[in-house]
Amino acid sequence: MPPGVKMIDGSMLEGGGQILRYSAALCAITGQAVGVERVRAKRTRPGLQPQHLTSLRLVEELCEGSLEGEGEGAETGSLEGGAVGSSHVVLRPGAPRCGRYVADTKTAGSCTLMVQAAMPVCVFAQPPPPEASSSASASSPVSTHLELRGGTDADLAPPAGYLREVLVPLLGRLYGGLMGGLAVETVRRGFYPRGGGVVTAVIPALPPGVPLPAFDLTRRGNITQVTVKSFSAGRVPVTVASRLAAAAEAALRRTLRKLPNGAVGVPPILVEATVETAEAAFGDGCGVLVYADTDTGCRLGASAKGERGVPAEEVGERAAAELAEALEAGACVDQWMQDQLIIWMALGSGVSRLVCAEPTLHTRTAMVVAEQLLPGVKFTLTRPAGAAGTSGEEGRRGTSGAEEEEKGRGKKQEGGGGGAGQGLWLIECQGAGWTVGRTLETPEGKAGGSAER
């Protein structure tokens, strides 16, 4: 083990790119040098692929680094082992800074997974140096602007529309004005195999000394509205967008009629089908995003991407079935949001709570990484009394439970997971209460916006 470097086993649990993204983000936020060995050991093509390397380079740039090769004597803010195919990487961070950054996978690699790695770092970034921000008022909100290039609707990742329509509104609801101005937009869609998509993000930084508050997502409430948004692009027939939407709407309407929904009854379904212009998409593709709102402020989403030889109706029904699974379970978040919220729970103050369907392997992996890299963070998993198959506490997640899920619930690794038939689970997290400028060497409460590392 290199001196002063916290090593993470990249083959544990889900054994994929998520370990890299979360490790890099927490490395940049805490100032702790982190290494990941056996990178993506459980994937068909192990080691760094272009999209993972691009995410690491982006985080490295955010924390004022420069890419260096493998070797001794690497300086602060450097990435060792930064090459496609590498099975071992080390990131020694500097201080993350707000600014404008561009990252390009030069493939169809997912833009949304780059956002997953970069967004937490940007929230905990310090203001740019005075000479770089002299034109802005000292009282102006400080934000980071990202331009990310690659695939917007890729396999094994939520589509860019999910970030805009589900993740951003939910973070806004959980953190209020602290996330004021948060935005993710799709400038141009890009598809396999050429990519060419462009996603932009504006991410506000926390004020110095102010931690993220704990949140409570334990009451799903009644469904107030469901939205269906479909698209087709390029040489895909123009009728496909409307067929995707119609199939998803019909399947969701059947589900909603069966669900108990209090005095609200069957909620309305809003439908939007778009045929993208040549300027708004690069290449050929289609897909559908569906999401549901509740009277307690929850928003749950699901999606499906068109595939060659698969009828549009089957794709639309697939997205509807994924959302129906979460709604029938009574979960407060969907399967994608489960693992995306783990890092926010860990960085926040106090105890955050989340009710979901059975935690996926990605969710469990995110918990382990957060506990290893953030002091004082502790996750517990319980089955609420009365949940299917249990009369009370199930106990904290462990390796054996994760291995069982890996064997029997591999769907999440391909974009699915979290079965409604397994009942509800409660995730609780004692957070670290992290603040801008704090590092592992900085006593809690002493960090400030001018701290350096």
C-alpha cells in the first residue's frame, strides 16, 4: 500500500465502475488520497474503460490536479494509473474549486455517470481564487458549470432525462435553497456507438461551514400525477415516439387502477412524445422516461431504451413495469435513486432515513465505500415491522447478504433491481456532517471557505 493512501478493493460486492466514481468523489471532498485496486474486476472487460477514465480525469481536474503516469513521487492533485485497461489507480487530491469544466469520453460512454462522480465534489467545492472571480460579486452564489460529452441514453445507466426530471427536483426538495440553481440539461442526445451527446450541469456549492441537513424519505403518500416522456431521433421512424408513449401510458393506467390511492383516486397521466431534430440528436435512437409524483413530495422514475428488433410497444411496457414495481411496493424512491442518495446521506449531518424496495447490490456497495472513506458514517438496514416476510429488524447489511443478492438479483447490474415482492426496507445513515473546506486533517467546525490542502 502506498504511504498515506486509503486502499479500496474494486472487486468487492458489485465490483464495477460505481466503486471508482464514489471513491474518487469522496477522495476529492475529504482530501484523503485513495487507491482502487482490482478495478472493475467483476466486469466482462475489467480495468478502466474510456468513460471511467474520463470521470476520474474530471474529478482530478475539479480538485486542481494534473494527470501523471504510474510511479513514485506523484504530487498532490495527481492520478496514478490513469490509462485505459489499468487495474490499479491512485488519486491524490488537491482542493476542489468551482469553475467551468469540460469532459469528453470520445465514445458513447454515459454522461450521466460522469455527473454521478462530479456532482458531490462540486457541492463541496471552494470558490475560485480571487483573480478568477473578480468580476463576480462577493455575495453571488458560487456554482460549477460542467459540459459533458458522450452518450446521453446509454446501456447500464440512467438516461440524461432522468437526472433532469427526477434527480434534480428531488435534491431540490430535500435541500431547498442550498441546491438553488441546480440544473442538468440535455443539449444534444448521443447514442451508441458514436456518442456525440452533450449534457450541461450547473451545480451550486454549499456556503462555508454549512452542512447538508439530514432528510427523511419514509412516507410515500398518494400518487398525484404520472408523466410519460418519449422520443425518437435520427432514422428511427417518426411514429416510434408516439407508440412508445402510448404503450407506457396504457400499461401504467392498468397499474394505477389497481393501486389503492386514498381520496385522490386514479391520478392523471401526462404524455409528451418528441421527434428530435437533427440539431437535438446525433445518431439514431429512441426511448421513454416515466415518473410519478406523490403528495408527500416523492418522485419515482423509470426508463427504457429502444433496441434494434424490439417493438416500441415492448420497450414502453418495460419502462411502465419498472415504475409499477416501485409504486406497488410502496417505496419512496425508485431503484436508480436508491444508490444515488447514499453519498448524500453519508455527507449530510444527523440521521437520514430512506424507505425503499430491497437494497440493490449497487446500494450496498455505495454504503461500504462511504463507511470506509468518511469518519463516523454508519449505515443500518432494517425491515420495518409488518414488511413482507419479516416481523421486525432484519439486521445490518453484511457480506453474506450482499453475496446472495449478487447471485439472485443480477438485473440491477444491467439497469434493474429492487424487487417489490421482497417488501420494504429502511435505510438509516448517521452522516459525517461534512462542510466545504474541511479535510480529514481539519477538526470539525474549523473548516472555512479559504481552507487549502
